[in-house]
Amino acid sequence: MQSLFKTKIGRLRLLGFLEGVSLLLLVFIAVPLKYAAHDETFTKLLGPVHGVLFLLFIFNTISVGVEQRWAFTKITWKVILACCIPFGTFYIDRKILSKV
């Protein structure tokens, strides 16, 4: 786990994992509680956290793409697109980020 923080790609992978987990918590815990128990507490807490993680992932993807000289049409756009698809960060981590 410590090696994730040493490189920008490692930090990007960690952000992708955290963004994916925040979406899981939001979709499977916070939103059901909001509608079943009429408790908006968790959506009010997790919504902004997920939004910040999402934006950090996008900005870091662009930063890593520039630093690593990724061809935008081959890697960068796929990584950005993956975070727009629910749980796509888990997929893109396994298929692309773990190999670069």
C-alpha cells in the first residue's frame, strides 16, 4: 500500500479506488437510506466527498497523462471515460493503470 503513494500513477490508482468505493457507498448505502428511512444524512456527507474524488481523479489523470506522455487517443481518454461510467475506475485500474 505504501508504494501507491510513491508515484503519480500509484496515487491515481488510489484515487480511482477511493472514487469507486465512495460510489459504492453512495449507491448501496446512502441512497437507499435516503429513500427507505427518509434520512438524507449520508447522501449529504458522501455526495460531496464522491464529487471531490471524481474531480481529483480527472485532474490527476490529465496530469499523469501529460507527465507520462500518454497518447490521448490511446490511454488518457479511456481513463477519463472510465470514471464517468459507474464503477469504471475498478475496470480501468485492472486493464490499464496496473500495467503502466
